[in-house]
Amino acid sequence: MVSGVDIDYHSWSGEADFRGGESSGIEVTGAGLRVGSITGVGDGGEYAWWTSPEHELPFTADDLVVSWNAVTPPGTWLTVEAQARTDSGQQTPWYSMGRWSFDETDMRRTSVSGQRDELARVEVDRLVTADGVRLRGYRVRVTLGRAEGTEATPTLTAVGAVASTVDDRTEVPTSPPGPGLGIELPVPRYAQYVHRGHFPEYGGGGEGWCSPASTEMVVEYWGAGPTKTELAWIPREHPDRTVVYAARHTFDHAYGGTGNWPFNVAYASQYGLRGRVTRLASLRDVEHHIAHGIPVIASVSFTSGELTGADYDTAGHLLVIVGFTDTGDVIAHDPAAETAAAVRRVYPRGEFETVWRRGRRRNADGDLVDTNAGVVYLIAPAGKPLPSIGRHAYADR
């Protein structure tokens, strides 16, 4: 176990990968998987599917997060599922990891609640094993759907998963500074609280919009994002309209919020970007990405006073790491702010590494609760290489 967590990220993308596995009705193109011929009809739609080969894990895992990149024109959608093999050789059922549609013309974007058995459970966007159960391998299945009679098709460009085993420690060592020292990327700043109480149909802004605010900052850093025409439904006087747009297009109807991790990277992929939900093992790993010009969206969790410079506490919050000071402290664009000017913050390296990487923490009542242990979104142009770190082989094959 490296730094308290074993991490294995694996993806399938490109013609060579997609020609592996099993499929029905699928056309493999240079752009990705598309509907070729219909093999199933039901629920007002037509369907085709692709199942990956099994990916063998180099360790036994207790957590799996699947994410994908796709373009879904009006009238199209997709469903992503995962099936795992345990270390005792049992096959789990297929679990739905999300039903995805960008504009929801014919299918609502949603996770699927109530999935639990003796082997595992789905917690919105994570497949978590039951006590004593460990995973040794997994497959993913993607079903492409479209409304009956349309010639449009969804296009899947990539699908991947991060498997991990996280220990229960509440403190982590501080990593030594590395290649990111003195670098600060010019990422836009968006404050989530300027939206407080607005658009209740998409979670009401404010506290619940940290994820789309962070995602939109990075999308726009890469020069992408919604057009003026796409923003036309949002009142012109409303501030930061692109964040509203991102919130609408990441909203999970079952979860009732915009914090679904795979939905956020799938939103970014609609604009030609390549997004992954994964974990990183240290801030030094983050520095390698910053040195490559890639901002990192990180998930943190802490009680009041644990992170100097943060005037709030949180059970789970997303922010953007945009750089490091000359001494190695974290420069973050933290959307938990009332104004754009207040978004930029500097957090002490050791404190930040703890609230981001630890496996468990004590809440205000003193009870131990699980945290997200190094979870990040990595979003970059499809052709831009990411640094290979440890078991992470990000280059699309």
C-alpha cells in the first residue's frame, strides 16, 4: 500500500481497445463507440451495448469508481454498469453506475439508488464492497440508447475506473515539495455562493454547487464551455451563467444534487475534453500535473479549524488546485466564497494533504467517518498527455 492507499486506474479508449470485449449493435469508429444496428427496443428507446474485457487488479480493492467520456446529442443517452470478481472468485451482479444524458431530452440523468447485496453496494457514484469482501477484477458495460426513429447516436470516447484500497488512518505524512513549486496556473475564478437560493430545480446554488463551479473553472481554463446560444435560457443579469449551465447539466435526479463525480467529468467531455475520476497518492503527484499545466480538482473533508484559511467545515467539498507557493503550500481556487476575489486561497501543505488524503476523520461529535482519500478529477484536452505516476497509465492507447 502506497501512502495509505493502493490505486489502480485503467481505461478503454480508441479503436484497438473498443474492438476487444463483447458487443452487439455497436460500430467502432475513430471517434469512439456508436450505435451501428439496433439489438434491443424498449422503454421508448433503441439500444446497443459493449462490454469490456475483465481488468485484473494488482491488489485486492474495496472501492471502485467508474467514469466516462461521451457526446450525447438530443434524443440519445447511455447507461454505464460495472461487474466485479471477488478475491474468492464470486461474480457480483451488474451494478448501474449511472444513466447519462447531456440535455435530458428523452432520458433523465441519474444515479440508481437502492443497489445493495451481500457483496457490495453503490453509494451514488462509488461501488463499495461489503465488510470482508475484496475485488480482484472488474468489467464495465456501456449501453448506448436513442429514441425510436432517430438517426442520432451517442458516441462513447472513453470509459475507465479507479480501483483502490484505503486504510483507516486519520493522519497522513506530508509529502516533500517537488516540481510544482512556484507555479500558479491562470484558472478562472467562480464563487458558488453568488448562486445561493437560485435554480432550486438544480440544487439551489450555494453550498451544493462546489463541483460544477470547480469543473467549469477547469473547462474554461482549457478554452471550452457553453456558447452564448446555449446560455440563452439563463437570465442575462444572473452572475456567472456558465456555472449555472454546468449545474444544470451535472444534476443527478436520484441524488438530488450536482456532486456526482462521473457526471462532472462527462459534462467536460461534451466539449472535447478528456476527463477522469481517479485518486492521487500525494501532493507531489499533484505537482507533476501542475508542472504539466494541468489543474487538479480535489475532494476534501474537514471540521472547523483543521484547514487554516478555510472559514467553513465540510463533509465533502470540491476545489481546484491551481499551483504551489515557493515553499510548497497549496494555491487553490476554492469556490466556497461570496466573490470571485475571495476564491483564491493559500492552504498550508501539511494540513491540506491531511484533509484531502486521509481515509477517515472525526466529525464534530467525535465519531469516525469515511472520507474520499485522494479523489480528484483530471480534465485536459483529449490529446494532451498526463504524467504517468505509479500505477497510473493515463496515455490513451
